[in-house]
Amino acid sequence: MRLVLLHPLPAAPHTLALGGSRQVLRDQTVRFGSVRYSTPPGLVGQEAWVRADGEELVIVVDLSRLAHRPEWMQGPAGLTEVARHPLSLPGRPVIDLAHYPNHPQEMDGSPRQPKPKPANDAEAAFLALGPGAKSWLIEAGAAGTTRIRVKMAAAVELAALIGAAEVDLGLGLAATAGRFAEDDLMSIVQHRRNGTRTADLVVADESHSVQPGTSAWADFGRRPS
């Protein structure tokens, strides 16, 4: 009987099994599906492999290629899973605060919110509406909203008609719900003036649709019994 020997398994998996190749950007993130995901410090410029595992994104880096050993690195160098994040949608980056130990943060550990600075009189008039306007501008920019300046000017005009407090509250609700379309602010203001509760605010997402169902067509083409 001839003895057949199997080849030994490699110590590390082939990189094709690790997912797609990415480069760690200057802000310590990798991009996957048009979304930025954070990585630990010390990996900027390095090649990383990313893959979706169920509802999570797995990031793997070959630590043996690093010129300097990061402080967080433990054990032998080699292909190592350095981060695992829940999958997100475009405009909603996933950032682990532990990956930025020297970045400015609030006392509770949450990221310090950016402070918009007006570049002209029109922007100053919009931000003067209140904290809701500031929140709207931050969230609208993060979501990649278009025609922001036009919508800011429309909000200022609306505030001149019905009052800054009401418009600022509407902007804050729009920022919370992720509603940045042309008529969203007016819709929110009108619903509030009609007595709609703030708790009834609908947060727009991919699972929500105003498209009517097709049940009315169920009997189309059938003869009446």
C-alpha cells in the first residue's frame, strides 16, 4: 500500500480569505462600503484586509510589517484581527473612542462635538437661531446633504415669519431624525403647530417607506365570483 502524505497547513491563512485590501488612512480609518471604520493607533499607511462577517466588519492587519510595535500590541506579530465594528450606512462612520486616546473628548468619554464657525453673514444668521441649528448643520454635513446653504437661507427666512425659537426646535428635531430634504423643516414645523407630539417623530431609515402597498391590486384580473 502506498503511503500518501498531505501537505502541512500554512501557519497563516491566505490573504484572499481575509477579505478586500485597504490602506489605513491618515485619520486611522479604513473605508468599506463608503463608510469609514476606525483602527487602533500606529497603523496609518499600513495595508489592512476587511470583510463582512454577518452584521460586523472585521479588520485584519499583518503586524509583522510594522516598523514600530504599538503599545496595545500583545503576543507575536503576524496576521491579527485589530478591530471589529457593526456594519453601518454611508454618512455614518463607526469610530471607537478607544482608538483615539489622545483625541479631545468630553468628560463622559463621548467625542467632543465640532463647533461650527460662520464664514459669512448668512451662516452667522443661521447659527444664531440656536443650538438646534448647530446640530442640524453638523448632522447634515455628516450625512452628505446637498444644497445646505439654500436650506440654511430658507430656515432663516422662515424664522423671520414664525419666530427663531420654533424654527430652531424644528431644526433640532430634523437633525435627530436625519431629515434633511427640501421640505422636511417646513413639514416638522407644520406638524408641531397642528399639535403633533415630539415623541411621534419618525426617524427616517431604510426600513421606513411611504410607498403604498400593493394589496389593492390583489384581485386585479380576477372575475367576480
